[in-house]
Amino acid sequence: MSYLKHLRKHFVITRVDKLTHNLAFTCKLYYQHKLYSELFSNAYSPASDTFDNIIAMHQSFANKYKYKHTATLPYLYGVPKLHKTPPKLRFIAGVSSPIEQQPNTTLVQRIFKRPHHTPTCSTTIASKRLCTYLQTIIKLLKHKDDLFYKKTGCRRLWFVTAIDDVFRDIQYWAPMLKGKTPRTFDFAQMYTNLPQKRIINNIRTAVQEALLSSSSIFTRHNRSTSSTRS
């Protein structure tokens, strides 16, 4: 354990991006330099409120919607992307909440016999609830697009919620793709660089479209039910 502590004085030990079963040892000075550069990039803006004020606002929001509150904020960390040339860091907003210490136990026992623990922060529950709502919006818009596809044979967009969906579509369109050279693309910038006002406006538009679509589906369902009964 003393050797591990000595290593941590000079290196940051993290998992490897896309190879989470592997560990990477990154020079601590280099890691701190890259983390500092990321925090002061265009992707973030400094907060004018204090930690206590932010926690108080989050607690007020949690109390309003009867969410359990945790007085912890997310933090930023990086994992090495060793499949890139040259290697660089992928930055992730992490969550960590303290684990209750078990009395009369050694460090080894606390590591290998610790109870199941799910880390949370002050926005975790609200974030999960929002994710559930947005998944419903996606399902409604996908249903609308499926109906549009049946009528026109065209899709406005492609919904992907699992990698298996991509494999099935590639297999289905294999005869058409034969002899061609399909290409893949990646984003040059992370979504954190998108203007937040634009994100909010686009989400509002998607929600409104989904609600209109759901009301239309509900109306058609009622009409068909009424016709069947009559």
C-alpha cells in the first residue's frame, strides 16, 4: 500500500477510454496541465456563485419536486484515449459521494468487502428523471417518423438507441451497399461546445412536436375504438 501511495504522488491512475478493464498511469503534472486547459477552454464558463449558494439552489429545486438531496457537486476528470495518435484525454463529468465508514474494519476490508454504493450528486436524481422524460419524447418522435416512412418511403432522421439497431439496418441494406464504400464520421467538437440557449430551444421544439404527435395518435385511437364499438 505504501508503494501505491508513492506512485500516486507522481502519477494519476485512471481507466483507459474504451478499455475500462485496463489502467493508465499518467504524469500528474501533465494531467493537471491538460485539466487546467480544459477548464479554461470555451466549453466552460466560471461560476459567479459560491459552492454553498449552488448547493442551496439545488436543494431548493429538489425540495420542490420531492427529490432526495445530496450536497455534492460533479467534478471533472480525464481518461487517456490511447487509440488516438497522439494519445489525448477524454474529459468526463464524474460523480462521487462519500461512503459511510464501517467501524472496526481495516483498509483492505473496506476496499474488498464494502457494500454496494451508487455515487450521486445534487443533480443526479433530477438528471435521471429528465432522461426518462426525454426517452419518452424520442419514442413519440420515432413513432411519428415510422408512420411518415410507411406513407412516403423516406425518413426525416435516424433514431439509434442501441448499437444492435445499426447492425440490423446494415444487414438489411447489405444488397444496396454492395460494391459501395460506406463512411463513418465523428464530431470534431464535443456537445459541451454547443450554445446552451440553442439546445434548450431545440429541446422545446422537439417536446412540442412530440406532444402534438401524441395527441394526434390518441385522437386516431379514440376514433378507431369508437368505430369498432359502433
